[in-house]
Amino acid sequence: MTSLGKLPRFLLIGLLAVLAGFPVYWMATTALSDQEQLYVGRQVPWPQLGNLGSLLAAIREVPAGRWMVNSLVIAAGTTVVSLLLGSLAGYALSRFRFRGRGLVGFLLFMTQVVPEALILVPLYAMFITLGLLNDLAGLALANAAFSLPVATFIIKGAIDTVPYEIEESAQVDNCPRFGILCMIVLPLVAPSLAAAAVIAFFAGWNEYLFASTFLMNRELWPASVGLASFIGQYETPLSVVMGTALLFSLPAITFFLLIQRRIVSGLTSGAVKG
């Protein structure tokens, strides 16, 4: 294909890149705009770098760094628990034949149709009993309960495509079942693990409902609850909200870019056989 023939493709890719990056650019522009301009609807379409100092000073007045660390702890905990239990459950559903296997898969699937708000009150009572209020670990477990079924099905679909003869060869060499899973199966389904990790990470990173209910200590708030706290009864500092939101978006964007190459192959793994 000649360079002229590739031009439409390059133009399309450039257009998609602009559309994907425009929200981030507009967040930066809004963050560096004057508060008066935002409320009268005269926002300029380019960043006003002269307002950077006042924006940073406003962000320093809140524990934004602490909120970001809390979000990372919740997201990392959700990801680790989802991948660990999802790998075990996915392997069991894929390799073992036991009575009620279909029912287990159905119940895991049905958890995705239950709204989080529906179980908020009983879950709150459970957290009080277990002493998990104002605890980031408890919040990570609650988020993992919703991302675990998705991770399980993604990993199971990938394990289904791994030839069982590979495991039989390892069993002949007296390799235990858990060793087969960790040293043979999981490395072969690494793209699916990456896809499940992305889903679990963003489920924990974007958490708001449970965090706003179970965390009363301001120092334990994640980024989502911290951003919501800027909304006041009479005034909302839009520039500070957008600046803080842009700051909180950077870790999530970085995490996605680091493993983006494995996401598509992981999500489609097991979709086509033969």
C-alpha cells in the first residue's frame, strides 16, 4: 500500500486520538481558567498558565495526595483479591467436573445484575459486626466481591483454550496441581490476567458508593469521595475540581497505557475455538 493509500487510515487514527484526548485537554483548560469566567460562560479554549500557581495552592489546602494513595490502596487490593480468587475459581470451573458446577457459574453471573445500592444496608450491618468500618481493606474486599465474577469468567474462558495435554505432561513429572496452575497455566493466560486486572483496578479506583458510606474519616477518603466533597451548597470551585480530577486521572491512565497491548487479546481469549 502506497503512502497516499495510507493517508485515510492515518487521518482516522489522528481523529480518534484527538477525540480521546480532548476531555483531558478540556479538564486542563477548565482547571487553569478563572472562576468568574467559568460561571459566566466565557471560558477560553486554551489553558491560562498564569493561573497555575493559584491552582496548585488551592489543591495543597486539601489532602489530595492522601486521597490518591487511598485510591491506589483500594484499587490494588481489589485487583490482587480478584486475580487471586478469580484464578482459582476460573481454573476449578474450567478443569474440574463436579455437581452444581453450572449453578455456581450461574450464581456468579447473577451477582452482576444486583445493584450495589440494594445490598448497602445489610453490608453496612455486616461491616459493623466485623469491625470493618473506616478500613480500606474492608472496602477493597467489598469491591472485589463485584469484580471477582467478571475476572473469574475472563480467566476461565482463557483456561478453556489451554490444551489439557500440557497439564497431563506435568502430572507425569509429578508436578502438583497448584504448581501446574501457577507455573504452567497462568503464564499461558497472562493476557487474560491483564484484562481482568484492568477491570478490577478501575472498579476499585472509581469506587464511590461504598467509600462514602463506610469511610467516615476524611483522611481515609479515596479520590472519588474527595472530589465530591468540593461540591458546596452555594459555590463549587470548578477549576479546583477539574485540576484535582486531572491529577487523579493520571495514575489510571498510566496503568491502562502500561498494559493496553494485552487487554484486547485477553478479552477475546477463548471467544473463538478451532
